[in-house]
Amino acid sequence: MMEKSHEIRVALVQTDLHWQNKTANLAMLEEKIWSLKGKADLIVLPEMFPTGFSMDAAKLAEPMNLTVCKWMKQLAAQTQATLTGSAIVSEGGKFYNRLLWVSPEGMIEHYDKRHLFRMAKEDKTFSPGRELPIFRLKGWNFCPQVCYDLRFPVWSRNGWDQGNAGYDIIFYIASWPAARVSAWDALLPARAIENLSYSIGVNRVGTDGNKIAYVGHSAAYDFKGEKIVDLGEAEKIAIATFSSSDLAEYRTKFPAWMDSDSFQII
């Protein structure tokens, strides 16, 4: 297993998106990502970054290893940073809101969003994910989550009861509306506190084709729920730097995980 680097740099990309226009979004994001070359180990994009949060899956979906995957591979290789964000993917006759994790070496891992937002009929369009992978980068463990997952803490529970630290950083990519941004602001630090981990949330800005407004509030928090970076409400990119020694020291001094309850998700 790779030894954990002392620090890891994560770029949070808070951006507006062109409605259901992959070509425009990939071109726009390519310019933003190029500015991060050599500055980040991981680049995080919002939910459904190629299209916006659309239920028109039959029109917009593509299989793995087509346009979006190839674009992510190219950008990851060029920047030498791992790239992550979600897209509409078709597989086995089903549609998934799939978070893609693409390394500079061209390896692709994925997480399919488990909690589908029924208020937008996402549950009628997409199939839920069943597995929660842990991604590894420079010895750090990352737990992937997508938008509505933020409201369900059992699914994001750190792996203390399995006899290990589980993950070090939990991250959420989102299209979280302005109307409910207070919940976003409250739950992101809560996930950090209860899991003794860093947490990251990357949300979009602008207004989509359904006239839904988004105000960003992308941010990163430490294990005590204290804010590391805050992107506010404008299109912006910020780099958050996380310390493995600070995390280990806090977990040693405040081992709340030792009193956690054991359970299994069935």
C-alpha cells in the first residue's frame, strides 16, 4: 500500500453549466482545468458537469469510454491530476448518475449515486448504486458521494466498526438548489465531525434549463467542522490543502470512533 503523503491538494471547481450541451461544457471546463496544471492532486467538478442536472437521460446518456470518459482521461493525463465528477451513463439498458474517478494513468473507477432525488423524478429515470467504493490517491482514502446522498448519514458512515479508519476525506459533488442551501451548509460540516474526517462539497452556480437557481457555497471542512476554504456564490476555483498529520493527531487525541455503534446496511 502506498505511503500516505503528508499533504494533498484538492481543487474545487465551482462553475455555471450550459444546459444539456456537452460540447460547450467540456470546452469551458477544459480551460478552467488547464489553469490547475501542477497545482492540484485531485480536481473535483460538480454533479452532471457535461449536461447540467437533467432527467433527459435517453437523449444525453453515453456508455463508458466514450466522449466524456475520453475527455477526462485526456485532461487527467495533461494535468497529472486525478479528475472526478459525475455524468449520465448508460449501461445494461439502465441509466446511472455516475461519479467517475479518472487517474492520470487512464484508470477509471466509479460510484453510482445511491440516493436518487425523487422530488425531481430522478428515481424514475436512473437506477440507484448498490456499492460504496473507497478511492485511493497518494495513500489517502476518499469516500465519494453525490448531492442528495448528503442527507443520509448512514450511507456515509466511516468504517470504524470494520476495524480501520475507513476514509480520510469524504466529498460531495452536487447540483444543490439555492432554495435549500441552508441544509447544504449545515450537513457538510456535520459529515466531517461525525466521521472524524475532512469533508468537501462542490456545487454549481447559475440557473439551469428548468429555471432552478444554484448559489454554490462549495467548501471544504476539517475534522472539527471548521471551514478550510469557502467559494461563496460566484464562479470560482479554490485549492484546499489537507494534512495527514493533523488528521492523525486529532483522531488520537479525540478517539470518538471507539464509541461508535456497529451495524450493517442491508
